[in-house]
Amino acid sequence: MCTKIDKFSNPKQIFEVSKDILEKTFDCRDKNCLCNEAIMCEVECHVSEKIVFVCPNKQAENCRYHTSFGGENFCKCQTRIEIYRKYKK
């Protein structure tokens, strides 16, 4: 589990995200999406580089960045959006 993120490389981490982005994701407790692709919500589509629509998974129930509106689910997590932008995952 990637519960401690710092300046040093974490050997379990599979995605690199800038420190600025990580700091913007202050409501996320552990940033596990950096080391486990299976827990991330799957991206359905994106409207811009800042709005990502997702298929929620069980992790989204407790995610502070997951929002449902008008029958759609979207992710406001800066870390998740950066992973999608950089890796298309």
C-alpha cells in the first residue's frame, strides 16, 4: 500500500505524479492509486483535461473525490486525472 509519499522513489509505486499534484489531492488519505491500478475507477470518457467521467468501483464509495450528478459519475481527484492524462489509464 502506498500510504507514504515523499520526494524519494517508492519501489511499489507504478505511476509518477508531480509533488504539486499530490499536494492538491489533500483529501486523499493514502493515494493507493499510485501503486495499484486495480483500485482506480475506470475512465469512461473525458470532456477536458480537468473533467473525467468514470465507472465507479467499490473504492469510490469512500472516495472524497468521486461525485455523482445527473446519473453520471465523475472524478475530481487531481492525482487520478493526472494519471489519466499521462498514462491514458
